[in-house]
Amino acid sequence: MGTKTDNLFGLIGENRQNPKLFDPLAFSCVKTIMSQQQISLPAKLINGGIAGIVGVTCVFPIDLAKTRLQNQRQGQQIYKNMMDCLVKTVRSEGYFGMYRGAAVNLTLVTPEKAIKLAANDLFRHHLAKDGKGLTVFKEMLAGCGAGMCQVIITTPMEMLKIQLQDAGRLAAQQQKPIVMTPTKLVATNAVLSRSYNSGNVVSAPRAVSATQIAKDLLRTQGIQGLYRGLGATLMRDVPFSIVYFPLFANLNKLGQPSQNESSPFYWAFLSGCVAGSTAAVAVNPCDVVKTRLQSLNKGTSEETYSGVVDCISKIMRREGPSAFLKGAGCRALVIAPLFGIAQVMYFVGVGEYVLNNTPLSLLSA
């Protein structure tokens, strides 16, 4: 085996200047050897992290609008649509009000997106046999594994982010007159209070940070407090990954000039956008359930939920099936560029460049 390998690479060395003399069989063997090498995990973590930071910075205001629209109940609508939500947010909370909760998202999106994208590549790498392409089932299996891995970071990140994002909606609801019986006309305190678990009305709202919310949850409920809504998060992220990764892989193949060439970067971006928006809309009902379950403080007369099944049944009974599509357009607009940018980062090879041109190169050794 050693002699054959030596002869193979000897052949490459002798004929690298003359492509016509390069044996096609040798090229095929080299391609197989390269496909069996371990993929660079640190590079993929860097790519996923940079993509997450850039993407979140660009689309976070739309994500805030999505959260507020999903938490609205019938008869208590403060926002008509995404644009109305953003305009009212800027008027009442200022420009930076659109980035409420962005700090925790930017902090945790790097490991979250890095784990998701790197895990998918690792599963695909180990599911591939003899350098052959994966079947659709194996692509879906790899995506499923990636979705299950990412919830370790996604659940607490979403938990903290939603409290901060929804605070403005609850504060605005206090100021909006609601036709109710005198006994039920009470002013609720937004997430800017310490009554995370009881939902009690507090007359003096006090601004708190994500760190304070996390500390209170850990003190009162332990680690499970940060993982509230874990089941709903799995319901959303696992199907999302099952749809997204195979769809992206097959769309991206359509842009390849030939079997041995990769698609151009703009095609990778468009494939990521289309696959991301499609998967986002497909799992939007699960995202609505997750958002409702993870919202600790409630507005006036807003119901509470004991679990996923209870949440689904109450939404269906009181708001109808259309409620499960709340924020679907916003979510598609958030996810499309986020994953499009992620795929471009992979195409350009930012992580590989960083590792090869900085002292971090020791990580890939």
C-alpha cells in the first residue's frame, strides 16, 4: 500500500506542470484521499461564528418585530405588521430600542451558529462512504444531529433574548386603553420587573439586564430555568435543520459548473437564502409555541401555558390556526440573509485564512 501511495504522489510531482500527462485515475484517487481527511473543525467554528455575528447585526430589528408580533393576542394588537412595529419601536424607545436583547444574542450566536454548521459538516463527513455523495435521507439525518446539538446554546440564548425583546410591547400595552371590566383593568409591569415566575403586577418597573435575569432564574429555578421551552426549541430547530441542510446542498449543486467545481459565491448565498427562508416558514408554528412558552411575563389578560400541548390547544382554540403563522414573514427575512451570509463565509474560507495567517494556526494542527 505504501509503494502505491508513493508512486501516486510521485506521479503528481512529475506531471504537475503538464496537466495533459496527469493520469485521470491518479486525480480520482487523490480526490478520494482528500475527501477522507479530517475536516478542519476550528475553521468551521470561526466561519460559523463570524457569519452569526454579521447576520444578527444586520437583521436583529426584524427578529425583534417577529417576537413582538408572535406574542400579540387577538383584541390586543399594538402592531399591525413588521414595519408598523419597527416604526412604533423607534418612536417610543429610540433607534437602539430595535436592538433590545442584541447583546445576549451577539454573545451566544457565535457558539450557536458555529455548533450548528460545524456539527452538520461533521455528521455529513462521517456518514459519507468511499467519497460518494450522501443520499437525501443521510443529509436529513446529518441535519437532525446538528439541530439537536445546537439547542444547548440556543435555548438559554432565546430565553434571555425574548424577555428583553418583548419588554417594549408589554410597556406599550400598559399605555394602550383596553376595553375591559373595571375589575380586570390593571396595569401590568413588563419584563423590566423581578416577577419572572409569578407574573404578578408590579407598579414600578425597573430595567434589568440579561445577566440579572439569568441570575434570578438560576437562583429561583436552577439551570432548568434557563432551559424553559427546551422541548419547543427542539421541535423547531431539529425540523429546521432537516429541511435546511439537504435543501441547501441540492440547490447549491445546481450552480456547479461541473462535477469537480464548486458553485460561485453568489449562488451559495442565494441557495442559503432560499433554503433558510423555506425552512423558517415551514417550522414557524413551532417558533410561535416556543416564543409563547419562553415569555415569562404576560400582558393584561394574557394566558399562561403549562407545556407544549397546552400552548398549542389554547392558541388553536382562542386565536385559530392563523396564529401559528404570526411573524412568518419576519422570520423568513431574518433567516434568509443569516444563512446566506453563513454559506458565503464557508465559500470564501475566512476561517481557513485566519488559521493560516495568525498564531491560531496551532488549533488546526
